[in-house]
Amino acid sequence: MLAVGWAWPVVCHAQQADAAQVGQVQDDPSAPLDTSPADPSPTDPQVADPLSIDPLAPLDQLPGMEVEWPDAGDIPAWPGEFAGEDVLPPETQAADASDSSTGDLVATDADDARDGLAVAGPSGASGEDAAIGGDDADIATRRAERQAEREARRAERQALREIDDGDVRYRVTVNFLPSEDLANLDQDAFRNRFQALSTLQRLSDDDANLAQVNRRARDDNDLIDTMLRVYGFYDGDVRNSVAAIPGEDRVALTFDVNTGPIYRLSAIDLAGLDAIGVDVPAARAAFGLQIGDPANSDRIVAGRLAVLTRLLETGFPFAQTGEPDLLIDHEARSGALTVPVTPGGQYRFGGVIADDDGLFGSRHLERIARFERGDIFQASEMDDLRRAILATGLVSTVALTPVAAREPVGTEPGTVDINVETVAAPLRTIAGEVGYGTGEGYRAEVSWEHRNFFPPEGLVRVRAVGGTQEQLINLVYRRNNFIKRDRVLTAQLLASNIDRDAFEARTLLVAASLERQTNLIFQKKWTWSLGAEVLRTDERDSRTRVVGGSRRTYYIAALPTSLTYDGTDDLLDPTSGFRLGGRISPEYSLQSGSKGYARIQIDGSYYQPVSDRIVLAGRVRLGSIVGANRFDIAPSRRFYAGGGGSVRGYGFQAIGPRDGNNDPIGGNGLAEFSLEARVRFGDFGVVPFFDAGNVYAGSTPDLSGIRYGAGIGVRYYSSFGPLRLDLGTPLNPQPGDSRIGVYISLGQAF
């Protein structure tokens, strides 16, 4: 481009000279056309040119001189401006333009004429005799005011230049100017939504100069204008400005919003809603908007979804709604709304068709579905089945599709089958766990399971534990959704060896149970279990060890039963609500005679949020064994207290009556209490806690001799639950108790 510019004057000169010659010939049309060269003249520059350069030939382009001319959009705005029309009122824009081009702080005569304080003379100047607009005092006052405005603008620009170091920090404010319909706008909700969508907020941590900040502000200006229309304000006006904040190294970005009048709905047409089987009044009521309501786009979208949901829940699996059409009348400040609705036909549930590569059969899926054949179709029931299939853990993805099996006839609904397509998840899992607790020592656990060893949903698990005080091997069979939805049948065989301060036990257990379980997808309010246990155990308690007694063999039959209510908001990390559960286990023991007794235990916990980051949690546990003396009960079946899941600060099972060797012997009564504050900081948290509890020889916990422990814990909130590290100390220890207890585990203490 620069090379062409150099050649331009020469080309223009040559064209002018040629045009002059042509003009002379045309002045005398009778003269013959002479094409011979003219006589050379000594003064003719063409004759004197030794290089014989053709004046009509363009110059060669100079190498390396091409320069791209900037587009208008590439030129940054003047520092401190969003856009020219937004910075200054109209009456001062002209003066501001003059300020930008002249370095003089004093207004000139031309400025006076431009600003209406004088009229221009013949030569363009102005004088006292040309002054207009009032007497000399009035003109002087107006000149002073104008001069003060000019100096203030220059000072503001200078302050912005000093801040513009390439890393401009800013504060964003949205102000709403008073207007007649401003009460129809939730200002706090508007500001929160603006912050979530704002370019200024999103890029606030990125380095930027004032020109870049201005570009972000213009984007946000458009955003606010769009948001006003969403809320029904179609004549809104947004003006923005930027100014240095006195005493701070940042600028203030301000948006002054005049909402203008709100537009209201003048007509609502749910076109196509009238169809066989549709409860039209209920569907119109679900839409939620009436004539005269604000033309709020959010409410229109929500109403459209509500109508569709209503149809899907009343037997119309193929219902559709089109895009809303809002015709705005600016003169009437209103909008006519049309929402196309296509209900389709009404249907009843048919069968469930499985395509699962052997994971499930149609019969099993119909068993876990909450709907029966012949029920009116409901999309929520279909979604519930989808979630139940995911809860089995056997699939990674699942898709349910309604397929018309029989079309509606007149007022009689048709039949729709549910086609289930699944992608199998990995069915085998190997898991491991390592833990440590004061008084328990180290403990490692490994397990292997196949979740569909016996289809459908027949799980087999093998588990082994090795530790300083416990070794066991456990074989488990579990059938989920047994006979009915949410029923779990479990059978297990366990062989263990336990060597603790309180007792030694070598046990062989056979057990089975039927229960209603909760899970992460379906956290149930009520859960229960019914079970049966038969075990043979060779045990020796601490008292027997002291006197050198031999092991005693117990044959025990038990029928454990439990019932639990869960009113919390989360299964693994509750922050509100409470839980209350009870367990009773009638047992019959054979060991040099027969003894019958019952083990009873009640657990309750409560969770109260104090703020967004702090939750207070409390726990109570009471237990009682009635019907037998504690020494007639196998040591492993007695109550114990102390440890990470009990009273922290004390060793595992270390609280309660002790023998002559200072080892715990357990008891028939139990009382435990815990209180902790869970303070969270992102993915981490701290938990100060206070625990208390005791074990009693008698079956009634009389709350005497309570042992207290306190400490602090650290939490890391992972994607699969909180990881826990607690450090506790006993406040009134018994002889031999350690001063510090350390507990590491997965999940909260309760």
C-alpha cells in the first residue's frame, strides 16, 4: 500500500498533461490530426532526461515497504472511555472532542463560538461585540463552568492514564435508576445473574489494559440490554462509565440502568392443546401465565416446560411443544404469545423390553419397575426405572424409549412398551483398604466381587482381613431386588480370629438376612432388616486369661432385627436432618447350660447447619442386654466403648469395667454421646469434637463414671466421600490410657 502511494502523484501528473493535449485538439475539430512527434525544445524535460523514463509508466513497487492499514476495530478506544456517547452528556461531547485534539487548557474564541457563547466574525474569529446569550457576567459564568468541566475531564483522563499499566483492576457496579415499573424487577436476582454471565467478572483475573477493559464493558452493556428484554423490559436504556477510584489502584465500572416500562402479555395461545384425552384446564393452569402478566421470557420457558411435563405425566409419551413466538407491539407495550403444542395420543404402559446381553430379563425389569401393565403412562415412572437400573451397578449407561405397541382408538388410550437399551459396566471389582486406630492397631482388607455371578443381580464377594488384632475370611452371596423392588437377600459364611485386650475369639458364623437398603441414588427414609445367625465361637475373656482359664465354647442362635429412619440430606456427609434407628437381637446361648437374653441398641444423630461452611453434628447411642449376667454371655457379644467410632481419645474397647490386669471386660449397659463442629474450606475441613461414654456391668446405663474425650480432626472431601483423620485425647483417663488417640478412616465419624 505504501509503494502505491508513492507512485500516485506521478501518475496523476501524467494524466493531467495528457488531458490538456487532448483538449487542444478538440478545441479545433477542423485541424488535421498530427500523430508525428513534436519538435523537441531545449527546455523540454523529456529531452533533457538521460534515463528516458516514461512518465506514464507506474513505478516499481519498493521491496519490503508494504504496510497493512489498520481496520477501525483494531484501534483501541481512548483511555477512560467505553464509547464516546456513553462518557459525556450530549452538550459536552463537542467540547470533549476539542479537548482531545488540543493541548490548551484555556478555551479559544473558536471554542466560544462552538459552545454558543459568541458568534463568529467575518474571519471566523469572535470578539466582545459578537457575544450572544446574555450579559458579560452570564457569559463569564458559563465560560467558567465550561472551563471547570474541561479541567475535570482532563484530570480524570490523567488519573486513568496513571492506572493503565497493562494490569487494570476494577470494581463493577450495576445501578437501577428509579422508574415506574422498577418494582416488577428482582434487582438482586438480576445482579446475581449478571455476575454469572458477565465478561468483566469472568475475565477479572486476566491482565488487561483500559482498552481491553472497555471492550469487556461494551460486551456487558449488550448483556444487560439482553437481560432486560428477558425480564420484559423492551425499552430499557443502559449507560456505562469508567472512573478512577480515589485512593485505590483500580477503576470503577458503573452501569446505570433505566428499565423503562414493562411489557405485558396481551394474548396467550397454546395452539394445538385441544386433543382427545387432554385435561385442557389443568394444562393451561400448569402454564402459569395469564393475560396481563409481564412478558418474562424465563417464565414463558418455564411454562412451556410445565405444559410438556403435565402431558408426559398424564399419558402422552410423544407430546411436544414448539418454540414460543412472542410478537411485540412497542406502541401498546405488549406482547402476543403463541406456544405450539402437539399432544400426540394418550397411552397406557405395556411391557418392558430388555436388550441387555444377559444382564437382566424383561421379567426382572418389570419386577423393579414401579408401574404395572395398564397404568396410564407417566414419564416420571419411566425415569424412576432408569435410575433403578443404574443403581444396580451393572450398567454404565441406560436408555429407555417408549415404543407404541397399539395406537389409541377414539377415547381409548393406546399401549406403549418401554424399550431398555443398556451398556454393561465392569462387573468385577478388586478393592483394598488400609486403616489404623489407637488400640486397634493396623488393619488391611482386600476383597473381590462379581456383581452378576448369578444373573440377574446375583453378587458373590470374597473378603479377607489381616491385622494386628483381627484376621478373617468372609464369603458373601447377595441378591438385589429379590422378589420385589428394593429387597436384598444376603447369605454369608465367616471364619475369624480376634485377639484383643478384651477377649480372644475364634468364630465360625453362618448368617442370612432380608433387608430394605438405602443407596446413593435412592436414599430411603425407612430401612429395615430381618436376619438369622448361627455361630460357634471359642472365646476367652481377659478375666480368664488372668487366672489361666481355658477357652469356652459357645453355640449361639440369634434373630437380629433393625428399623431405621433417615431424614438427612446426604447419605455419606449429611448437613441437615436427623437419623434414628433401633436394633433388637433375641439370642439363645449354649455353654454349660442354656441362657436366653436380648441385645437392644438405639442410635440417633442430628445435623444442624450454622452457616454455609459450618455444620453442628451430635450423636447418642444407648445399649442394654437383658436376661443374663454378663459373664454368662460370650465376651464378643457384650458391649464395649472407645475408639474411632465411639469415644475418641481412648483405645479401642478400652472404656468400662476392667479386670485385675487392667484389661476391659465389657458389660451389659452402654451410653455414648458425641458433639462436633464440621467446618469446611473447599475440599478440606477441620472438625473439633467432644465425645463421652461408658460401659456398665448392669443392663441399665445410669450415666455414672462417664469418660470424656476431645480433639480435632481433618477432612478431605473426595469424590467418593470424606477421608477422616482424627486426633483425640482423654480428658479423665483411666490408668494405662494413652494420652493421644489417632484414627484414620473413610467417612464421617457418624
